[in-house]
Amino acid sequence: MDELLQEFLTETGENLETVDRELVRFEREPNNRDILHSIFRLVHTIKGTCGFIGLPRLEALTHAAESVIGRFRDGANVNAIAVTAILETMDRIKDILSELADKGEEPVGSDEVLIGELRTLAELARTELSKAELGGIGPAALDAAQAESDAIEAGFADLEMTSVEPISTADALAAYLARHKAAVAAADDDDGLDLCFRAAPEPARGRDGRIEAPSRPEGASPAPSEAKPASPTLRVSVDTLEHLMTMVSELVLTRNQLLDIARRQTETELKTPLQRLSLITAELQEGVMKTRMQPIGNAWSKLPRIVRDLSGELGKRIDLVLDGGETELDRQLLDLIKDPLVHMIRNCADHAIELPADRLARGKPAHGTIRLAAYHEGGAVTIQVSDDGRGLDLTRIAAKALAQGVINEAELDRLSHTQIARLIFHPGLSTADSLTAISGRGVGMDVVKSNVDAVGGVIDIATSSGEGTTITVKIPLTLAIVSALIVVSAGQRFAIPQIVVRELVRVTAGSDHRMETINGAQVLRLRGSLLPIVVLSDAMGVSPGSEDGFIVVTQIGEQRFGILVDGVFHTEEIVVKPMSSKLRHIPLFSGNTILGDGAVVLIIDPNGLARFVGAAVTRQGAVEDRHDGDPEVVRERDTLLVFRAGAATPKAVPLSLVTRLEEVEAKDFQHGSGRTMLHYRGRLVPVQTIGGAVLRSAGLQPLIIVTNGTMTLALAVDDIVDIVEEVLDLEVMASDDGSVIGSAMIGGRATDVVDLATYLPAHLSACGSGSRMVTDTVARQGILLLEPSDFLREMLSPVLKASGHRLAAVASVAEAREAVDESMAAILLDLDRDLQGTLASIAAIRERSPAVILGLTTMPTPELQRVAAEAGIDLVIGKFDRRTLLAALAEHDSGWRRAA
Amino acid sequence: MSDLLSPDAIDAGIESLDYVTVMIGEQMLGLPIRRVHDVFITHAITLVPTAPAEIVGLINLRGRVVTAICLRRRLGRPAEQRRDRQGNVEWVAIGIDHGRESYALIVDAVDEVMRLPPTTLEPAPAHLDPLWATVATGVHRLHDRLLVALDVDALLDFAMPAAA
């Protein structure tokens, strides 16, 4: 039977039992508000649910009953007739429910008479209520009331037509008795009321032309709560279960600790009882886990209906095949995947399944099939949504991705079909030709993916043109206990959820598997592809360890990266405990746990760690930002140098502005004419203190060396603290002397961001500090950067922004043409990727902007210089020659200003 | 000036004010005894990289994970490490519940439990460090020194960066 229906019956059965008890009291105290209220609630609930799961007969009946009881609840007087009518209604509901429980569908039959009677009662009660309100107000009002009651009588006249035989219209009691005349005839004719009561306990079964009486289970109790559910159920609040779960988790931990102790002792009498305890604990844990488990079928009970409705709307013929609905899953997870499932099914129906005619033309059956399957697989639940529709249109996805700048052509060339298909998980990529009411509103598979990501699951897609698509979602059984790999980094243990771990690779310097560096980014060559590496100790802000260790190859959706750790211990089932609210802001950790030896270990959030992977992630970020529609609010991560100088509050400068960090013997300083100089690399460099830092007279003095094209400056600080990567959320709050731009949360601490410009000689400060954006009252000129490589674009962006310019970074020549405008002071063009295309576009750019055009290349060969100069590029600069670039910008910047 | 008193002080104010007194350097501080559920010494704290400076790390307190907060750092003083007789690093901690979570305040040392008449509680002096002023409910003048009474809730209510 339908899960939903089953649930409905169980719930209603329980409610009915409660009301049954109250009904006994109801007969004695018909005007007791509390009883009326609980009956009302029951009827109301049934009514609501009926509408939802499609039980028209019950719905009509409960609707009528609800309005009567509602009136009584509002204060109308409950008379004997009403009592009987309500009792009969309850009986009727029970009858229908019990048949529903037996046959799984609503019995055929008519409740018109009863409903008509209930309506009449409702009208009477309403009149009574309005009269009570109007009491003594005036003849007009009374007239109105009279008119109303006339109308009611007319209603009675209608009722009369449908009722068994004509009776006096004014007497509802008579009407009632007439309908029940068999019972009445048998009874002694004492008085009406008595009759009613005698009639009431005998429910109106078998009347109203209902079809053959159902074969009711033995015991003949009409209450479905007794008749139907196979095993008795008990409703327990989720809180209780959660608490039980927590306690069992604690027990598991304690047991683990005991086992650990026992392991270290040889031959103790503890062994046997401990083993028993261990077994019992495991069983208990399983049992408690089971209470949280629900068949996944609960999450898809609505789907057949949705698909049926969709088929109608779309004019398609779709069969939905559900497989493995009994597969159990933690209810918390069930809630989380409900919506994504509905979304995927809708997508299938809307986009994938073709119209019957098209299908026949392709030699497929007219009926499309959507298959939803769930099964357990290696400690996780796999859910597959497959269809036999047209398959994904990879060409269109690719075109869309290109158009929306998700990827560029060069990248596209390298993508396999599967990888192109995976692009549908990118935010904002909807391939529907037209927006329909059903799906295709631009939020689509990316939302599904993020939901799946959120529960630590993985999603993948396989498609074959003309044959169909299969989406596979793999989610953990539960969020409470996960299997985790215990690793060590910088002397500290961490847990990495096993579900994201693909493989382990041992790396040692000089061996086949070793870390390599590309432009500062660490990578591992693994079977012919380059795997970006996150050094765990770096991410943790601890000093980097050795390059020997293990790479934990991690996969989150389509993103793969390696985590370098110093060592790997083992896999352990860990009980996830939430992070303290004071630590929840740290994206690196998803929770913590206690290991067998009692140590608290942090659980790494692979999604949080993935942010440390450069290009692959920032690309996604860039796409999201573009959808924000404002390239100025790109939330980039800046690398910052954190140091102390004077006050307790740490200070920071963007690392991109720092040339070098040095430590110098204090005796090397040369003092003279009020200035301190340092003989540094063959030059005399002025030394200045930052903030309240004091220049040491002995020992080593930490210095930040800042070079600005031609000028070098040594800034003395008290202490270099750290280099951190952070989304710089600057709260501008300039200090009195202008040496601080504002403050930002860096590494979880409020940190002053220093304006280096105040320390640099005025004429050189143009390219010295990002503070110009803030301190200059005139908005700075823009720079357009065309750089197809995401990684390089990300690398150059902070440098350029730090130089104080408004930056527009684009990935293709076409976008560059779009973006260029007169306010641009400089246009930086990549010459590596598409030299001809870029050079060809220069004329067009020249037309639209008077800006200086600089060419960027990794290899500034004389040949390239010549070609570029011919095409009208002012200067060709090496991509990694940041200093020359900044100098060139500063120069042209001031030139531009003079001209302005 | 009773509006300076925290609910802690007012509730307990009828009879007496009971404190667990702790030391930070030479300064004696009082924590309302009703809020203290544990006093313990631990040798193992799991550091939390990139955590706010006030947070020392996480401690396993009989199967519960509690967040250890350095009272010194919280009060704007440099942290100090304490060693036991064998030279191992140890932490003296006060177990406190705040909200629905458990915390451990790391202190230099735990002194005695003190019962003081509410009348001896004076408002904190006006020139007290603003950081201290926000967490102090008042000051008791003992015969040889001052006891600064702390408001546990204010102490644990330090600004956190928004969830990233």
C-alpha cells in the first residue's frame, strides 16, 4: 500500500481513538468546548490530508462536519440532533477509513444525505450565532436574520428532494428520524431526544446505497488503528531519539576507550565482559540507528502523482518505475534529499522524455520511462534516476557554457563527453530552450548538487544521445556516524570523511611520486594528469612540513584534489559531534569526534578545504560572481602578511605588495640625520617603523621589504606572525595618521590593514598600495585584463587591484571587446593563448578606448615584441614580471593623468 | 547601582554571593559557583587551527567535547603555559555551561570557594580597562586584596566572525 496512505491511516487511527474517548463525554456535555475542539481538530486534520492524497468522499464529509463543529466551537448551542449527527459522522469516517485500510482505496458510496444534514445544521447554527450577535438591535437586522432562515428552509426543501421521503421542512429532527425510520420504528416512541441517542450508537452502515459491505477483519472493530497496522507503532518525539542517539554515541566512545586500554594490557579478566559489552554496544547502536531510519520510499511517495500530472500537462506519456523504495536512510538525510529528487524527476519529465510522436519516430515505445532506484552499496545509499529520453544535448551545453563564460574554448577541447555533461552541475546553466513552469528557471542541477554536497554525498551523470541519461547520487547512510580516515599533519591528527577519499599515494622527494611546483602551486603527477595539492599544514596555518608523506586523493563531485598529510593511520567509524558555536565559522572543519584513545580530533570538511585549491575553485567563484551582475564585488581571497607592530591588534598588508621578508642584525642599521638606513643588497635603503613598532637596538630585527619599481623601503615590525589567505572583508575606518585603511577579520581575529602608501614617498605611492581606492576621492581608472587562464587571471587580479585600479577581468577576446570603455586607463592582453585573434582585435579596441595597451606573455621573445608592436601594442611584458608591470602601469597612469 | 549586577548576582544576592575564585597572575577573580560544574586539570587539548586567539582548543571531558577558552587571552593578557612536576604541559580548567554548550575556562590556578555578603560587592571602578569592565559584575574588597567578580555569560559572549 502507498506509504503515505499507510501513514495517514496510522495517524488518523490514533486521533480517532482519542476522540472516541471524548465522544462518550460529548454525549453528556455536548457544549464542552474542549471536546468540541479536539473533534474539530481531528476532522480538520483528516480533511486536510484527504485533499492532499486524493480521497474525495472523506474530504466532502469532513468538510461538512468541520463547518458544523466550527460553528459550535464558536458558541452555537449544541442540541441533541447535532450530537447525533456528529456521532454519525464520526462513525461514517471510521467506516470509510477501515475500508480504506483493507482495500487501499476509498469505498464507493454517497454521503449526500448526511452531508446535507450537516449543512443544514451548520446554517441553523450560523443563524443562531448571528441572532445572538444581533440580539435586540433592531427589526431590520431581525428581518435579515429572518431572510436567512428562510433561505435555510429553502435549503431544507432541497434536502427534502434528496431524502428518502418528503417530510416537514422546518423540523430537522423529524427529517433525521425519518431517515432513520427503521431504527426509530423499532424503538419505543418516548421522545425525540431519546430516540436520537438510541439511534446514534448504531452507525449508519449499509445505508445510502453503499456497495457491498467490506469484509472487515475479525473483532469487527471499526477503528482502523486496531484493525490495520500490522505491528503497533509508538510515536516518539525526535528529540528523545536524538538524545538516545547522543547517549549511544557516548557509549560507543567509552567502549572504544575501554577496548584501547584492554588492548594494551595482556591477559586481563576484563577481556570477556569487555567483549560482551562491545557486542551489546554495537547492537544497541544499530538498534538506535534503526529508529532514525526510514524507507526512502517515504521521500518519493509524492512522485507518481507528480509524474502523472506532468504527463498530462506536457502531453507526454511517462511511466515512473520505482525500485528499492524499502532502502532505509537516516530521516535527517531523507528530508534533505526529498526536494532534489523531485527536481530531478521533473527535469526528466520536462526535458528528457520526448513527445510520443517523436519517440515513435525514433523507434522507441511511445511511453517514456523514468526509473528511480535506490540501493545500499558499501556503507552508502546510491540513488539512480534514469530515463530513456533523448539524452543530454552536449553541443548545446557546451555552447551555453561557452556563452556564459563557464569555460573557454581551449578548455572545452580538453573535456571528455562526461565532463561536458557534468557542466550541468555548474550554477546558472540551464539548457532549456524555453522556460517552462515545470523546470528550467536557471536554478537546476547546481542546486541539486549543492544539496547533495551539503550532506557529504557525491553526484555524477552519464548520458548517451538518444538513449537516455542516468544521474547517480551517492549519499552516506547517516550523518551521525561516518567512516573516516585518520591522518596526521604537523603532529596533529585529523579525520577525513572516507566518502570523498579515492586513493592514497605515498610521496617522497626524489621518487616517482613526488610533489612538483608550478609557479608556486603544488601539484602531483598522477597517471598522466596533474592533481592540485592542498598541503594540510598550510591550510591549517601551521608551518609547512616536509614534502614526504601521503597524498589523500579527494574527489568532490567533479573536482579532484590531493591533500598532503604527513601520515595516515587507519579508518575508523567516528561519531560526528557538531563544532562549538564559537568555532563554526571555520570552513575547514565540519565537526569533531573523540577517538578510541580519548583524544579529540577535528573532522575536516573537504568542501572547506577545496577552497584552498586555486584555479578549479576560483573558476566556480568567478561564474557565481558574474551572475551577481557586478564584477566589482568579487569576493576574492587575498593573501595577506600578518605581523605585529606596537599595539596588540595584529596588522596586515597584502602579500602581493611585499617584495621580501628579512631579518637583519640591529647593529647593521646606520643612523644619521634623523633617518635610519640599511645597507641592503648593495643599496642604501631607508628603514621606517610601522605603527608603534620599536626599532631594536640589539638582536635580529624583522623587516618587510617593499619595492616599488625604483624605490626600496624596509619597514621594521615587531614580529612577523603569519601569511594567511582570506576573503578580505575590509571595514574602512582610516586611522588619524592615515596609516591604517581599516580592519578586517583575518584568521578569525580583527586585524588592522596597513596602508603602505603612507610609508612610501608620495610620488611613488601610485603603485604602492591598494589603499588608493579608498583614500583617493577621485575614483581610480580602470584596467581591463584579458587572460584566458583562470589561474593566471586570479593571480594577476589581486596585484592589479592592489595597484589601486578598478579591474575588469575577462577570459575571451569577445568579452574583452564588450568590456572595454573609455574610462579604461590600461588594457592588458594575453598574447599566449590566441595571439592572432588578440592582435586582430586591437584595432577595434583602439577605436573604443584611448588606453595604453600592454601585452602579457610568459615568453617575451624579440619576435613577439616585434609582431606586437606592429599590431599596435605599446609594450610587451612578461606575465610573471610583476614589478615591471606595476611600474609600467604607474608610468602610464601618471601619464594618463597629466593628459587628463 | 544594582543595575550593574548581572542576573547571577541578583539571584544569589539574597543570602550571599558564592564564588569559585581563580587566579590570573596575581589577580584574583571570582566565578559564580552556580555556573561552575567542574574544576579539572587536563593534559590534552586538541588545538583548532585558524581558531580565534581566545580559544585554546577542544578538551574531552568525560566523553563530552568542550571548548577551552583561555581566560588570560580573553582578558587581554598574554597566555602562559603551565607545567606539572614532570614538566608536562597542563591546563587548569573550570567547566561552565553557556547556552546549550559546554566550555572550559583555562586559568592559572584555582583558589578557594568564597562566600561573601552581597553588600560587599561594589561596582567596578570607572577606570577599569573597558575589556574588563564588560565582563566584571563588580569588585569585592577582601582584607588583603581585591576580588573581581566575573559575569560568565559576558565572558563567553565574545564576538565571532560570521560563518564563512
